[in-house]
Amino acid sequence: FLDVFPGCFDRNLWQNKPLPMVHCHCFSSGKTQEERRDNVISRAENYLGCSLKPNDKNEVEVRYVRDVAPNKFMMCLHFRVPEQVAFAFEDPEGEGEAEGEKTTPDPKRPKVEFIENSP
């Protein structure tokens, strides 16, 4: 589900508010705690398209939850949605889209079946 976050937020609605914290449970098979931590963060970064290195705006924590199988561990990644992810498709200049260039993704169309009412 991490791939839905890029461009998912409206800066006007989130102005002067902290972006939400995400708590993502996942699995890792690294041999050491450090390998498991790096593996979880790396996979999340690939989905989000940015670094999750901790800084003053980005809180990041990976914690061990439990063993689920031999050499397989459940982990929980906690992080605040980074601004560059939340507002990924905004035009920073406010100039709109250039001709032939799209800055926002196509919205998903719901699958709807229309059934005619029959008496």
C-alpha cells in the first residue's frame, strides 16, 4: 500500500499540520537486526520513491514484532510521510501543466456495473 502515498495529499489542506505517521507491518529474513532494518527501509524507499533517512522532519523507526518462521521475522516500520512524497505531483511554480506534460496521475476509475431495474 505504500505506493499510494506519492502525490496523495493536498498542500492547502495540510498547511501547518504534521503529515500522518504510517505504521507498516512487513517481513524480513535478514540475519542480523541491522540487516532486517536496512532491508525494510530499503523496500519502503523503493515504493515511496524517496529516502527515509531520519532527520528533524522525518521520524523513522523499525521495530521487531515476532518470529514467524525459521529465519523470517515480522517487523514494523514507523515513519512520517515525507513532504516530497505527500506533495509529489504538485507544480512548485504554480504555472500549471506544460503542453503534453502531465503532473498528476490519472485518477482510478471505479469498476461499476449498471443493472437496469426490471419490473
